[in-house]
Amino acid sequence: MNFYKLPVIMLAFFLVFAVKVSYAQYEEVKVDPNGDMDNDQWEAQITDFTAKKNDLTTKIADLQKEIDELTAKTTSRDVDLRNAEDAFWSEVGGKENYGSFKSNLERLEKVCRNKEGSKEDAMKIFESMSTMKMKCHPEFFARFNSLKKCLEGWNNSVPQYVVLKGDYLFIIAARNDVYNNKHMWPVIWEANENGVIEAPRGIPKTIKNPHLIYPGQVLKIPAMSESLKKSSIFDRSKGWLDWKNRRNRKK
């Protein structure tokens, strides 16, 4: 329940209560069965209760006016809220386009992440989405920009990689167009630990913890070589795979 509707309910309750009290008091005005009240006393009491009734009637009318004013305000605010919602959806392209844009964005993120199909086909879909105002929706804005970077970094060889939502270093290393081996994730970590290529504002530009990477980070992907496979990178990573030795890992 909206809090601004509470006064209306309270005033309505008071209105009913006041009416009941006034009529209850009026009904209780009776001649003393023992005949102790004379005509003057009776008329004086009637006059007193009539004045009270008129006073209550005036107060009830004032309360009803306040109820009507509050009701009008709540109705006006409901209209303003609906108009604001309609204006928002109109500005971003319409509520009916929300679901289709979200579906296409999720599908294109998966395509870019897994390098499914061709880059040209993915770019055609992306370019059509770029003309839509829905890309400015708070839910999609950051993801759309990350997708753009992902598509720009889509090459036959992968010198760099844009982290997307749901990525981990071992997932990136296991990609067919990266190393095709999840156990090669330490190579990516070593290359980016002290500085990624770039990262969005507010996102870490280093990877001190290999289990924590963030969407939008652009990672360096070193070319794999036999000497790299035999290096100490993999020995160092064992400390992160063993919880007990994690604090004693090599610097």
C-alpha cells in the first residue's frame, strides 16, 4: 500500500465513527421516565444536542472535503507515475522491444564469447542493435559496451580477450581459439597480474587474485610456446589451488 493513501483511510474511518457517535448521542436523548425533567430542561437539552449535531455535521463535511482532496491527489500521482513509465519506455524504444533486445544481447554475448559462426554475421546483428535506444537501458548499457569490445577483439588469432559476464580464467583458457586447455589459465594470469590492457572505470586494472576477473577487462593472451609450458608459472599457481598453502604462494 502507498503511504500517501494512509491519511485517506484514516479520515474515512473517523468519518464513520463520528457519524455513529453523533446519532448514538441523539438517540439517547429521552424524557426521564420518572418525570424529573420539565419542558424547559427538555427543550434546553434538545437545543444543546441539536447544536452538537450541527457542529459534527459541519466537521464531517470538512473531513469529506479533505478525503476528496487526498483522493484527487492520489489519483493525480497515479496518473503521473503511469505517464513517467510510459515516457521512459517510449524513450528507450517501447516495452514490447525489451524482451527481444535482451534475448538478442544474450545470444550475441554467447556468440562472441565462444566465437560461434563468423564475426561478420555477429557484427551485422550488433550494428542493427546499435540503432536502438534500448541499448541505453540501465540493464543493458554496460553489457552492450563490453560486447562491442569483445567483437572488436574477435580475430583469427587471439592477442587479447574481453572478459564477459560468467567468464573465469580457466574458461577462457579452455576456448578453442585460445589454448583449448583449461589448465593453461596461469599463463593468462601471469600476463595480466600487474596490468591488463584496459578496463572500464571502477574495474580493477590488475588481477591479483586469479579467481576474480571482471566484465570489460581486456586481457593479454600470450602465444603459447614450449618454454612457456615449462616455466614456473604453473608451479606458482599450485598455491591457489591448495587452500592451505594459498597464503604462502610465491610472490
